[in-house]
Amino acid sequence: MTRWDVIVAGAGPAGSTAARECAALGLSTVIIDKAEFPRDKPCGGGVNVRAARLLPFDLTPVVERSITGMYISVRQGAGFTRYADQTLTYLTQRRFLDTYLLEQAERAGARVDQRTAVRAVERTAASVTVRAGNQVFEGRTLVVADGANGPTAGLAGIEVARRKEIALEGNITPADEALERWSNVFAIDIGSVTGGYGWLFPKGDHVNIGVGGLASIGPSLRSLLGRMTAFYGFDPADLWGIRGHPLPVRLPGAPVFEGNVLLTGDAAGFLDPLSGEGIYAAIWSGQRAAHHLAEYLTGVTPSLDGYRLEVERTLEPDLVIARQLHTLFHISPPLWAAFVRRSSRAWRLLSDLITGSATYSGARQQSRLISLGLHATAAGVRVAGAVHGGNKLLLPATSGWRPGRSH
Ligand SMILES: Cc1cc2nc3c(=O)[nH]c(=O)nc-3n(C[C@H](O)[C@H](O)[C@H](O)COP(=O)(O)OP(=O)(O)OC[C@H]3O[C@@H](n4cnc5c(N)ncnc54)[C@H](O)[C@@H]3O)c2cc1C
């Protein structure tokens, strides 16, 4: 039986990237997914410019729209459109994007096993055995990349503290004239979905409309989606492909590796809690996981702890600030929209954050207003915590926050 250097569980952007990079670095790699590709995944399919830049190949074959404009509305009132002088984001369909990323992994030399669901994991300090479908895979290391609902970390005995927010989306295939309006503009509506937002993302021949926010909105998601669809001028009865999915937000200090097992993407809860984006972090973590696996497996480093350190130094500080900004933003969405509408500086900062040419940490350093707002918010959260035992909307503002338990 082959003893793989790396077994990758899950073939979303995190897993396919990890598998491609591991194979390219000369590690024998197998990637396993329970689905048969092309498979879909509930997702807006927005790939930001920073994520696309991480990839050593062109995403053009799967990009359906390159977006330069953003239509912003507050509580489904009249909105405004702001344009950037560069591409803000690329819009894709996940069934095509993920198949394309998996093909690149296969091309780099990874073996791909589809329709193979992970059922059990056993591990020792030097080996991992994964039972998936009706096969047994033996390996030296394991990359967990099975997303928000995947069982692999739990089967490997690793508990990942993630708060699961929630989203529901559907699609509308409109007449050509209606699609024309959205040819290079995407929309967000703020203030009408608790702790989140509504969106419209145009694709080649349809638009994707969704709502996402705190888990507590679960029971009203369907009616929220209907109202958002009507707000954007479509009949909710025409929605097709309606699907819900968790948005897993990692809690500070949650593990990203244990022994010879690394966690990536949504399985680690690397989703941006402010924007709800996870594709950038999935690709980034898949890439960094491969780098640390290569060093570990070739004896350059004695453990995979370098991955944890890199996550803590590079990704975690931004996730912490994103959590704080999320709190600040939801205190008054109209105020935020007014800034972006009236101030070119605020719009430039927002568009830089969307493209990824600015980071949240950089924005805090750059903008005195954001910095002051974050300080005030952190103080407010502490006061609210002391007075009310916490407020559902006031999400953890400091990295010291710990949940009672993960969901
Ligand atoms: C409604 C919605 C809209 C979103 N919109 C955006 C957006 O526009 N832009 C953005 O950047 N992010 C968006 N996100 C977040 C983004 O979808 C995720 O962060 C991203 O898919 C994470 O990638 P991943 O590779 O970690 O996991 P996934 O993409 O979820 O891939 C996990 C893979 O693991 C497989 N798997 C699961 N269980 C098993 C098992 N037992 N055995 C084997 N395989 C298994 C699955 O079949 C799947 O292929 C959105 C999320 C939601 C819910």
C-alpha cells in the first residue's frame, strides 16, 4: 500500500491548493473528497484580487464577471454606486472554480479520489490512517480541508472552537436587460440582516442573491432572502438553487495543528467575520500548510509548529481586527454608508480592503477614525459585558475572549 507524504481531506480551495503545492514541492499527495466534481458549494463565488494573486496560474477561464462597482444600500432603502479604477473582485461559480483548482492539483501530480467520504482517522506521532469510502489511506501527515461541516478534525480528535454564523442564498435568471444593470456592479444591503448583510452577485447568465448573519437569524432566513430578492427587483418565486450553509468563524486560540495534522480554510474557521469571505484564507492557508509540510517532511523543521506561528503572526491579527470592525460597523450601518458615500478617502480605503491591497491592520494604522472607533468599541464591549453579560451583536473584541464551548 502506498504510504503518502500528505493526505488531504476535502477538495475546496483550501484542499486543492494544499494538494497542488505539496505535489509541486515533490511530496507524494492524495486528495480525497466526498463529492463528485463538478460539485457546487453555497457561496457567492467572489474571489478577491488578493486571492487570485496568490495563485501561480490565471483564473480567467472561470471568471464570469470582473467587478469595478459596488451598489450600497441601507435597510433596503435607495442606494448609491461607487466605482473603483481597478477590478474590485472576480465573480465565479464555485462548481467551475473548484473543479479548475482541483484539476491544477491533479496536473501538479496529486492523486485525486472523488466520491470518497472520510469516515475514520487514526493517528500516531509519525503516521495517519484515513478510512474514506471503501478505501484505507496511509500517510505521514494529514491536511484537514473539509470545510464548515466536515467531520475530519473531530475524527482526528481535534476540537476546533468556531462560532457558526449562517447564510442562505439562491439564484435568479433574469431577462438580459435586467442582467445588464449588474454587468460590472455587485450590491450589498446593510442594516437589514442582524450581524451581517444581504448581497447580489452577478454571474454570467444569472444573479446570486443571499443573506448572511448571526446564527440567531436562522428561523427568518427564508423570509429575509425573499425580501432581499424583491428589493433587488426580482420575484422571490423565481429563485432557484436555494441553499443554506454555515459561516464558521474561528475563535481566538482555536488549534490550527496538532502533531502531524494541519487545519486549513473553513475547517480551521479562517473566514473573515466582517466580509464573510473565506476563499482568500482557504487558498492562503493551503499554500502555507504545504510550505510547512515540506519543511517538516524533509527534516528541515522538527514539527509543524511553524504553521501555527505563521497563522498567529499573519492571519490572526487581521481576523481579530475584523471582529472588532464587525462590532463597530453594526453599531451604525447608516453612518458607515454615509462615510463611504461622501468621502473619497473612505471609499478608497474600502475598495482597498475589498481588493486586498489594504489589510485591516493597515487600515487601523492609516485611519485615525477607525483606530478611535475600535478603541471606543472595545471599551463598549467591556462595559456591555460587565453590565449585561454580553450583547449578542457585540462580538468578541479582544483576542482574550473565550467561548464557553464551540458549536
Ligand atoms: C452563502 C455563502 C456565500 C459565501 N460567499 C463567499 C464569497 O463570495 N467569497 C468568499 O471568499 N467566500 C465566500 N464564502 C465563504 C467560502 O465559501 C468558504 O470560506 C470557502 O469555501 C472555504 O473553502 P474550504 O476549501 O475551506 O472549504 P469548502 O469549500 O467548503 O470545501 C470543503 C470540501 O470538503 C469536502 N468534504 C466535506 N466533508 C467531507 C468528508 N467527510 N470527506 C471528504 N470530503 C469532505 C466537501 O465536499 C468540499 O468539497 C461564502 C460562504 C457562504 C456559506
